[in-house]
Amino acid sequence: MYLETELRTLQQGDMSMNDYYTKLKQIVDQLRDIDHPVSELSQVLKLLRGLNPRRHYVKPVITSKYPSYSFQSTRSFLILEELSAQHDANAKAGQALAVTHGDNPSGSSNSASTDHKDGSSSSTAP
């Protein structure tokens, strides 16, 4: 009864997709060991039900496939989605860093410099 409740209420939260899958798989294996197997389709649906809300868009993709995804293929699909989202976030962070630091690689400010006929120079900051 405890394992059924744990399986029914498991949520991904801040866990990585791999950690979430592993936790779910451990519960499913424990249920199988006490003669309460969980069908493949139920495993997939329970995995999807507990997903972090930011992954809600994948549910219709997975549930509409015929024949349906296996538990393993669902895991693979979700891990690829997670890696893709991480890649996109890193790319955005890199773009933001480039924008905040500007195009000047030396880090010096853009100041105007004026050379005088006597060889001296002066600069003015914008």
C-alpha cells in the first residue's frame, strides 16, 4: 500500500529527468518483487503525470504515438528534451553575456582621442 501511494504521488519537482526516472523505476521494481506488477503503459502514464510543469508540452506528443512509447523510449525522449532545454538556456546565457559586455574585446571604454600639433594628445569620455 505504501509503495502504491508513493508511485501515485511521485513528482519530478527539481529532480533531473534521469533521477526522476530512476526513482520511479525503483518503486515499480519493488512492486513487481511483491507480486504487484505495473504495466508498461501505466508506468509511462505515471511518469508523465508527475513531470515538472515546464515539460507539459511533451505529454500529447508521447500519448498520441501509436504504437505507444515504452517506458525506456519515454525516458529517452524526455532526457533528450531536457538536454535540449539546457542547451538552449546555455546559448541564451551566452548571448546575454555577449550583449552585456559589448563588442569591445579589450574591455576599454569607447573614448575619443584627439592629437594636437605639438605631439600631445587628449581624450574625452562619452
